[in-house]
Amino acid sequence: MELVNQNVLRKDNTLLTIMHLTQLLSYAIGFGGFIVPLIIWLSSRKSVEGMNEHGKAAVNLQLSLLLYILISIPAILLLGLGILGLIGVAILGFVLPIVNAVKASNGESPSNFLTIPFL
């Protein structure tokens, strides 16, 4: 009797790309930029090659952006420096998921620029 290995990871760069691009849902509809990538990561991290690395990068990015926003809001009272922080967070939150989606489609590791490694 032959045993078949059920733990074979499949390579799915399209799903990795979609997972990164779903972070942009916060810009499109106002929510979902954290929940949807988290659900995709948790549901397919054991079956898709590279999903654990890319999923952690996406969740760490969203948690880092949330922390930067929480720091920037009180900093608005300090000569308006928080406004520059919020603008930077908005730019980083828009550009980095696109960069990581392109890297995922090419089979490369995600960028962790200004991302705090929570996971």
C-alpha cells in the first residue's frame, strides 16, 4: 500500500498577489484591509507555498500602520507633525501592498519597509 503525502504545498502566486491587494480595501470601501488578508492567510497558510511569509508580512504591515496612526493622532497637537505622519502612513499603506503584490507575483519575498515584526 502506497502512502500519499497530503502536506504538499502548491505554488499559487495569484493568491499571494490577491492577498496583498486586498489590503487596499480600506481605501476603497473603508474597512476590510486587515480582516480579509488575515482570513486568506489563516485559511491557506498550510497549503500554499510562501503564504505564511507573505501573510505575516501583510498582517505586520497593517498592525504597524495602525500603531503609526495611533502615534500620529496625538502628535497633531505638536506643531502639526502628526499630519505629516498621517500623510506618510497613507502613502505607505497604499504603496507597500502594491510593491508586495508585484513581488509575490514574481515569486520574491515581501518587502518589510518600516514594518514592525509583531508575528
